[in-house]
Amino acid sequence: YRDAADGFGVGGAIANAPVIDFSLDIVEIDGRPYAKRGKRSGVKQVYEVAGGRRVTLPLTAPAPEGAESLLSPVLRQGAIVARPNMDDARERVLSWLSGLACEG
């Protein structure tokens, strides 16, 4: 391979986060176009439950028993309400990564 390539890099499927599908359904009602609301529209909260599994629920739904909320406000009406600590964020990511199985 070295004769055909000047360098090697990690593939996009490995290096990138999963893609979010932002597509929407456009419908026509009485001759006017409308965008249908998503099947799971509205404000959400993400929880981590036993075994590291993540659950996304409407904000108004009760949290699963023993779940940890993963989202917290950082901005409210354009004003900063919390300043995330980068050292804490790094430790959290390293902890998550240590829980991943490595094949190879």
C-alpha cells in the first residue's frame, strides 16, 4: 500500500459520530405546504441507566429508576448559566472510552 498512498488516516465511519437524520416530511394541506412534526418531537432528556445504556425521553417524562441525567443547561436565553469544567469533561470521556470493547 505504501507505493500507492502518501499517507494513511482513520476512516470517517470510525472517526465521526453517528449521523443524525434531520429529514422531515413536507405535506400539503388545503394547497399550502407544511412540515410535519417528527414522530418524537419536543424537548428531550437523555439518561444513562444500568449497564451504560442510554435512554432518550420527553423532558416531562419521569426519569428511569437509578438513571443519571446526561444533559444540563449551559445557556438560557443567550446567557451563560454554567461553565463546564474541561478537566471533568475529559475524565468523563476517558471513563466512557475505557468501557468500550476493543477488537483487534
